[in-house]
Amino acid sequence: MKIKTSMASRVFDAFNVTLMLILAAVMLYPIVYVASASISNVGLVVNGTVKLWPRDLTFIAYERVFADPFIWLSYGNTIRYTVIQTAATLLVTSMMAYPLAKRRLLGRRTILLFAAATMLFNGGLIPTFLVVKQLGLIDTIWAVIVPTLINTWYLFIMRTFFEQLPEELEEAARIDGCGVMGTLLRIVMPLSKPVLMTIGLFTAVTQWNSFFDALIYLNQKELYPLQIHLRNIVIAGTAAAQSQGSAGDDEIMLLETVKYSTIMVAALPILCVYPFIQKYFVQGTMIGGIKG
Amino acid sequence: MRKEHWRALRRDQALYWLMLPGILFYIVFKYVPMYGVLISFQNYSIGKGIWGSEWVGFKHFIDFFTRTPDAWQLIRNTLLLNVYELLFAFPAPILLALLLNELRVVLFRRFIQTVSYLPHFLSTVVIVGMVVNFLSPSSGIVNHVLVMLGIEPIMFMAEPGWFRTIYVASEIWQTLGWGTILYLAAIAGVDPTLYEAARMDGANRFQQIRHITFVGMLPVVIILLVLNLGKMMEIGYQKIILLYNPTLYDTADVINTFVYRRGLINADFSFAAAVGLFQAVIGFVLVVAANKLARKTAHGSLW
Amino acid sequence: MKKMKAVYQSRTLRLVGGVTMAVMLAACTQNGGGTNTTSKEAVDGGNSTPPASAIEYDPARTGGLELPLSAEPITYSFFIAERADAAVSSDWPIFRAMAERTGVDIRFEPAPGAGFEEKRMLLLATQSVTDFFGSLTGSLARQYGPDGVFLDLKPYMDEGLMPNIKAWYEKYPDATVVSTAADGGIYSVPTFSEENYISFSWMARGDVMDELGIEQPGNTDEFYDMLKQMKAAYPDAYPFLPISTAPIGRIGLYRDFAQMFTGIDGMLGYDREADEYRFAAEDARFVDMLTYLHRLYEEGLMDPEFALLQSNQFDERMLSGKSLVTHHFKGRVSQFNSKARQADASTDYRLVPMAPFAAEGVKPFQFIKPVVFDAQSIALAADVKQPEIAVQFLDYLYSDEGTDYTNYGIAGKNYEVNGGEVRYLEEEPDLLVPNLRKEGVLYDSIRMAAFDKSRQARVLSPEDAAIDELQQPYIVDSVPLMVATEEEAELEKERLANLTKHLEQKLTEFVMGKTAINDESISQFVREANQLGAAELVEMYNTQLERAGE
């Protein structure tokens, strides 16, 4: 049976599509500019000749980035940290969010309140650092992963999603002899793909871009993730950098276009993750389970 | 009463075990360091540590209000920026998610969605640089358009009145696409049979959007709203420092930029901690109040 | 149901498997990294340090230090800020060479320039400093030294274990002032830079000046005429563009013009004629300065967005010809010229330096960078292992031999000595310093003592040499070095940043015409500034000045 589309509906569609195209142009501009600048002649970039498309192609900016002996090592570090943190976070957060989604749980509100309070009140950088130091985590990969293992926002979001799962599923699982952990892993999580993918993506991106934690908890250069390396380059020469008295009078002499190639190198891989998981954001994923 | 509690605990004990790693995390990494809050009431000195530094009670809090030039202006600026964000930057991704969901051609929708979050990945430094460029009275594109429309060029970055708009607009530019991801996930969780039922009841497209899609997103919207309210008293200084200049201090200077200048780097820990505590308390009160309100409307709340 | 169960089981397995693999991967790489470090140390320990008798050294060049400093190889950690244009490496040739000669190996723990200050603060606050702690400021060392974070070097200096540093301190007594803490201990050693080093320069488009027949301005009126002529020929350009609007500091629009009209080093600074600190707004000529700047703005001689620009826009305007004159780091002259050539090899673009100038009746001058530069100091951790060896290595960096390494590099590779004169082997003057830095030479906090100018033949670009020559007649000694007590530091911390911000805002409003320039508005400006602490700070600085004079 074909559904008749009303006039209003078609106008809406047209308007929607137009709006989206304008939006796309606005959103695309920065990255197109950055990409173009990264392969253009530095003189033409700095004097403003390059506005959208590259001019006078050159790959020297990329050569400089990859000439750094540490780049591959730090890339590897970032990938390691991101993968491990995402897996760990998803596991531990869902293990905590799932029980909290059950309204009958005693002490639920108290625990939620305690978690929410940590978003506003926090002891500060120094005490947290000291705790990490006393646990012996400084200068190890765990210092970058464990202190940020659970993000309270994500905890609440996950809990909200879990709350919407129908009780019958878990009944069925219990009847089949599944323990609580089993229910979580085999029933709840597969049905919560959209939220898991989302939180997983957010965690991965945050960790990929994270700079501050690595800065303060890691000392050895061999453990540094990508961002530590690259942030320096990207802000070089800006007001943010000039406020540091330490550099003295010898200004950083950098090829400006290296800033742009650095951004591209740092962002490209993680940019590509989302399109791959988009297919999980299909309607009805959460409901599929019942029919079985 | 007690006996019921014990029974409940025993019945759900597996659930409690499940939460154990998470709870341990909160205790070790969030609550143990809480003693740091105490330095707000001290003149913290590194050498003496927390237990040896002298106690000064509420001195820093009072100092903030009395010895800061224009403390109220800072608070006002912080609040106003947050209000603007709440009014414009918060609903924007919701709207976009709804619109995206209505695009019929799946490939086009995925393309637009991917493209929309690209600015999120570019560092703030680059985005701010572009914003300032666009708004330049002599070479910026915005003024070019204005001139074409017969309007005098406006020096946007020199008018304190424009700052909030510019700030929020650049926030939207950077976070719009990324913010839709969560809402799209929520939309994906809506039972498709609801749409069927509504159509058979004669609901048109717009009614479906309002009563099904949007309602499906509501729980997530509400908790995000409540959480955002907790941040009303603070706004990060990094972006503002990049954006502001001497002509904009009247509207751009916020609590955090003041604290940053005053000495976050200069080890004025106590002062920074005191201000942070003040912001947190206000935020907490707001969250509790908002949560109470949210529970009454019954679509979802924090706890 | 059974089928679903099987499916879920396999998915769970995959998940668990994935996590396990990731964890194992992490563990493996971790071990791999660890093994590498230990094997490196083993290699160094085994092969690179020859027995004591085999090292030849000239006591005159080591200041009397006996090499090797340590019979057993020893490694120290070294905290340092990493430059964006030159990555730090523990394998730098000069450090390998120094390790061979002294037996001391350095393992760098660099923090990137971005966020470096936070890390430094955290390490200090949690007493987690590395053995050698570089990129430190004298004031931080004076503050934290007595708290037990740093090693007191004075006993070692007195014992004769640090002859080179002692000699530098005797030559430049300011160093003692700047590194002695309230309890009498010396906790850090500053950098000793070249003498007569000029950091900044006025610069203008020489090609445009030639074209219009303009001569170098000798005072502010001539400067105004120059800008007017440029504007007439290029109406779309805004000839003058300052790089910042800082009222206080080493460079900035308000700071520069305050000096030009009142002789005071910035809005709140040292007045050489009066030998005291003053607030420029209270000077009779302050109104002249405001009027002058306002005129420049009104007549389009100064870029109307001068207060708004970001650094990339600044560069753009200088290079595209939208701006023609500025005051900046002197290195910019050659940098801009080379960038312009890169964009268009046949361009006429030519920035030339201009001599300092001032208003009628005011003597123009240029400060030199102080030799004792304590913003780059090194300190040793209070609990450093084998302190006698550590202090000697620190001293080695200040010896002739050490200075050769950190200023010139490796003999035969980076430089050669020709009849007593040192000559760098790098061909391209533009690439000399950047390439040296990549090898750790001339690196902040590593090069602690500058080469003796009489020996060096540093390849200066023709532009740099021209600048130095031009500025020579105007050089004056830098502002006397002063040290603040704890209370004074507190006061400054509380007031200075907000006062600066306020001054910047109000001065910009004057210049842009948002506030009228008349006696009343100026009095109000002074009143507000004093409320924010201007008078207090001036008094405080004068007290410090008096103390320094004793």
C-alpha cells in the first residue's frame, strides 16, 4: 500500500535537503581548508592567497611530520591506549549502569547521587595526581587509562538506555539459566548496540585526542601519545604559546603549513571510525530480540 | 523494615558484585582525592602540604567577591554565556537529529551526518582563527555579504555586544554534528511499531515526529539538560582566551579566565580551589532542583 | 532460542578475545620498550665509557674538573621544555659525546611547550622532580628550594666542586642575587646569555620606502609623516601594525609608545632619567602619547583591527602588503623576507630594520637582553643520587669544553676551528640555527652559557648583522635586577594581571576613540588604575629597587 505524501511533507523534504546541503558546505569548509593548506606553498598560505583550494602543491609539510622519529611510536601508543581504554570503559561502565537501571535496586538513588556529585565536586589536580602516584601508576600505560575509566555522563546515558529494555528479555534469560553477568553480556549488550557504539565512539575519540592526562602522568618520551607531540606544533606561534616565558627570544621557527599537516595526520584515522559504525544506528535494533 | 532490606540485598547480590569495579573506581579516584577541597579554606603551601598549611576559613571566598574588580560582572558574564548556550547550542543538535532522521535517502543522510561532525576534530585554535578571519571588517566574508546587502561593515570582534553570539555560534559550529550522534542513537531505539500504529490512527508526518520520535529522545534530552544546568556557573577558559581581546573584556571575561590570570599557573591553588568550590556548590544546587522538576514530568531524571 | 544462544556465545567470545588481545598487545609492547631501555644502558655501561686514564682532557678547558666525572656510568633524568621546532632526544650526538667524556648519561623527560607550565607546576607541587630540572625560573627555585624540593648548591660551590659556575657568578654578580633563596641557599643556576643581545627591532618595507623616497624616521613626527606618505601611495593598506597591545613587558604597542613619549619602560616601568619606577599615565606627556596613537588610528595609518588580530592574520597582513611597518623580534626581518620569496621568487618584498626613535625631546633607547637570564635555570633534585657527580656535571655544562658542545656541536661535524676562530659548517644562514637546534645545540636549558663573542664567528644572516649594527648606538643596560620577597610576590600576583588587563582595555578605548582624550578622562583613568593597585605596585618596585642597590 503506497502512502500518499502530502504537500506539506514534500515542501518539508525540499527544505530539509536544502538546509542539509548548506550545512554540509559550512561544516566541510574548515577541513577542506586545512587539507589544502597542508599541501600548499607556505608563502601562499601565510599571505592569505590560499582560501579554499591548494596552490602550488608541495608535500613538504607531510615530510616534516613524518621525519620525526617518534611519530610512529606515538601513533602506536595512541592506538593502544584508545583500544584498551574503550574496551575497558565499555565493560566497567555497563557493569555499573545495568544494575542501576533496575528501579528495585536498594540504594540506587544514593549511588546515583554520589556519582552525580563527582561531576561537580572534585578534589583537584594535585590530590588526584598523588593518588595515582601512590598506586604506582605514574609513567605506565595504566595512568592514562584507569583514572578516566568511567565518565559519569556516559554512566547516566547508558543507564537511561538500559532502563528502556523490556523486562521480559531478562526473564527469558533467567529461565535459560543465565547469571547476571551472562545476561549483561549476551542479552543486554547486543541489544544496546546504538548506545554502546556511541559511548564507545565518544570514549575512543576522547582518548585519541587526550593530551592533558598523558602530559601529567607520563614522563618517558617513549610512552607519549600522538597529541603530546603534535599539540606543540599546532599552537606554536599563537598567543597561547607566546604566554610562555620560557622560550625566550628565540621564536619557534616552524613551517606554518606543518600545523595543518599535523592536524590532518592526527585527525584522519579517528574521523573514519564513525562511518563504519553508522550501520548500527538503525531503527529497531533494540527490539529485535523479543521476536526470537 | 530491616528484614525486607536484607532480603532485597541478598536477592540482588549479583548485581552489587557487578557494580563493584565501578564503585571502587569512584572511591579511589574521585572520593579519596576529595580532601583536596579543603585547600579552599587554607593558604596552601607546597612545602607544608595540606595538613600543615594554615587555615583561613572563608577568606578566599570573601576575597573573590570583595577584592576582585567586578566580581559580579564576571558572574553575570558566565551565567549569560551559559544561558545563551542553553537556549541555542543545546537544542541545535536535537533539531538536527530530528531533521536528519527525516531524510529519506540513507546514503545522503549518512554523508551529511559524517560531514557535520568534521569541525569537532579540528583544534579550537584553528576554528577560532577562522572565525576571527571571517568576521574581519576588511577581509572577512561576513562583512562582504553585508556590504553587498548595502549594510555598513561591522567590526564584530570589537563590539562587546556581539561576543556572546559569536561564542555560541562557534560552539555550535564545532559541536553540532557531534552532538547529534547521541540523539540519533536514541532515535534508533524507538519501537518502529509505534509509527505503524500512529499512521493507522491517521497521524501525519509532523505529528509522528512530535509524538514519537521526539518523545523517544526525551529521556536522554532531559538528563543532558539537567547535567548541563550543573555547569551554569562555569565555562571553560581555553576558548575564550583564544577569542577575546581588550575590547571585549566587558562581556568576555568570565570567572575562569579571571582565575586563570590570577594564578592557576602561578600556584595560587587555594584561590583557584575556592572559586571552583563556589561554582560547584551553585551547580549542585541547580542540579538537585532540576532533577526534582524532571521527576515530576516523569519522562526521565537523573535519580 | 538455541540458535540465538549460539550466536551470542560466539559474539561474547569475540569480545573477550578482542579485549584479551589488546591487553596482551599492551603488555608485550610494554616489555619490549622496557627491554630496549635496559639493553641500551647495558651497552653504554659496557662499551662507551673507557677507563679513567684513557680520557684526555685539558684542565683549562674543564675549569679544573677531572674527567671522567664518574668511573661507573651513571644516568640522570632531565626535565626540559620541548621546542615545537626541535624534538628532544636522549640520543643527541653532543650528549653521547659528553657521556663518553664524563661518564654521565642523560635521559631526557621532555614536556611539550604546550601545557609545559602546568606539568612543571604539578611536578613541583607533588615533589616529583627529576634529577636535573631545567626550564625553571629563578623565582620558582627560590620558592621551592627551601621547601626541600631542590638541592642546595652552595655547599658544593664552596667546596670547589663547581669551579666554572663559580667563575660565572663572580663575573656576573646578578646571578647570585637571582638564585639565592631567603634561607641563603642557592638552588638553581641561570643561563648566561650573550652580551649585548638585542631581541627586537622596528622594521619597515624597504622597497616601499625606496619607491617613495622615504628616509628612516628620527622621531615620532617623522614616523607619522612616513606613514602618511605610505598611506597616500597605498590607500588600501594600513601601514602600521603592532604585534600586541601589551602595556607592560618587553614589547607591545602601549609599552613601546609609553617609552617613546615618557622615557618610561612601559606603562608601569623603570624611568632611566629619574632612576625610579613610575606610572606613565601620571607623566605630563601621557596625553601626547594618547593623542598621537588616536591620530594614527583615525587617519587609517594604523590598522583598525590592531587590537583584535590573531597571529596568523598578523603574518598575513605583513606578507600581503596590507601592513608595512611593525615592531617585532628581529629574526622576523629575515623570516618574512624568505617567506615572501617562497611565495614569489621574483618579489621586491624587502623588510629592513629601523633604528629606534622617540618623541621630540625624549632620548630613544633599546634595552639589551640581560646576560643573567633566570627564566631558563637548572636545579637539581634534593634527593638526587650521588650529588657530587651531579653537581660536577652541571658545572661541566658551564665549562669551556661543555660550552663548546652546547654552542657549537661536534667538532668536524657542525663546526671547525680555524686558527683560533670558530666557524660553523652549515651553508645556509637561514637553516643554521634550526638545524643546530635539532641536534640539541643552542637549545634552551641545555645551552646554559653563551660562547665568548670574541671567539665565535656565528653566521649571522646579513639582515641580522645589519640590525645589530643599526641598534648599537642606542643600547642601554637592561633594567636593574630585582628580587621580590614573598609578600611582594603575593601582591604582584594579585594585582598585576588584572591591572594589565584593565590598562589594555582602557588604552584601547582611548586610541579607538571610544573614550574622549581630555584631562578629565585621563584623571579618571589614573584613579581607576590606582584603585586596581598601580600606585601600590610602583611603590613596591621602588622598594625593591632600593634594596637591589644595596
